Amino acid sequence: MYDATVIDEDRTLPAVLVEAHSLEFFEDHDGYDFQPDDEFDSVTETTHWWRAWTGDPAATTPPFRVFGRDGTGGLAAIWSRGPIVFLGSEGELAVIARDLGDYLWLLANGVGPLERVDGVDRDPEPIPALVDLAQRFTGDGARSLEAVYAAADAELPALTALVNAAIS
């Protein structure tokens, strides 16, 4: 877990995440509501949000590093176990991707993080620059959306258990 007493915390995003978000995928979709951040939220900010979200003013520091949000206040974060998750403003929970590599393949396949949560209402097409980035980062050939979704879905029970334990 992250220690909220850390003063000089490293808020630097992984370079591959910065590169992926710099390719302006998010600005290319009308009505698409995801704002990637330039750095992780501070541990203090995340802890404050977690306490409000769980309704527990004494909740410990959550195991998440927030790197983006939607317009309603929902957060996209890297869970310390590795998955990329979404914690919505109305209590929504989703695993966006099993890990950073699968997150890159999600983007490479033309699907954004919140489209994974809310559903895709268009025919996604691969984005060549993101395909190149995903291949460089993972060393893998193309990974299908179905494989990315299945791996993410397998992580949801653990996320649900974590959240249920925090709000119980």
C-alpha cells in the first residue's frame, strides 16, 4: 500500500503511458469523456477521494495510482496488483485491462478506457501508432479486444472483494 505520509512521492507516470496518451487518441472521438493526467494524483488526494468514495473517513490509503478521470469524477487508476481499473462517481467498478500491456492493446485496438466501461457504440479500428507502441512495450504481436476483455474480466472479482472489504 502507499503511505500517505510520504512527502516526496514519485508522481511520474510510466513513460509508456505518457507516450500512449500523447498520441491524442482521446481527442479523436466525439463525445468521448476521458481526460488523462500528466502525473499521478498525490497519495493525499487519492486517500481523500477513497475515504469519500467508500464513506469511511478512517479508510487507509488505497492501493491505486490515479492517472485520469471522466467528467463525472470517476477515476482511472493503476491498482498496485497491476490491473488498470475504473472507480466511478456513482460506485461503478470495472477492470479496464489486466495490466499496462493490455491497456496499450486496448488503445491500439481503437477502444478507450471508458469505452471499456460504458460500451463501444462504434466499430473500433486499430490505431497504427498505438499498435507499434503496444508491440514495442509488450513484445507481442496483435492482441485482440476479446482477449484483453477476458483477461480484465478475470480480475473483477478481486477488485470487487477489495472494495466490499473497504465499505463494510
